[in-house]
Amino acid sequence: MAIRHIADLVTKNSNTYATADEFFAEHGPLGKDNANCTSVSFELLPAGTGVKRTVIFDNEAQRDLFFPQMDDGVKTFVSTRIEEVVI
């Protein structure tokens, strides 16, 4: 069964962004080119402080490969899960 994972990714600094591409330039690709998902899309958050990322996985194994299992402490953004559901 497929899984939809939605999270808000918000910068740890006070920067604001006019586009998702500006956010990627500062914080990296955030999985947009990751082969371990079926699809990934982004929309800029209304406050301009980050993006909402929606990822679709074919299954749990694919999801587990997409997400690192540890936080190395160097992330420049905070990720808050909004939803994860089987679809």
C-alpha cells in the first residue's frame, strides 16, 4: 500500500523565501531528486519561512530508505510531520 507523508520544513534562521527554489538553494534538495519515492512535491509556506513537502512512497520499505535514521545535528531547518497515511 502506498504512503503519503506531508511535512513542513521551516528554516532555523530568520530568512524568508519568495520561491521553493530559494529555499532549496540554502537548504539543499530536500529529497526532490531522491529515487526512493514515487513522487515528491513542494509548496512555499504562506509565511515564506519554508516549504510543505508531500512525498508518495510505494511502500514502507521505500519510505524507510528515503528518510535518514539519524539526525546529524547539522540540519538548517526543522521538519514537522503534518500527516502520514496509507493511501
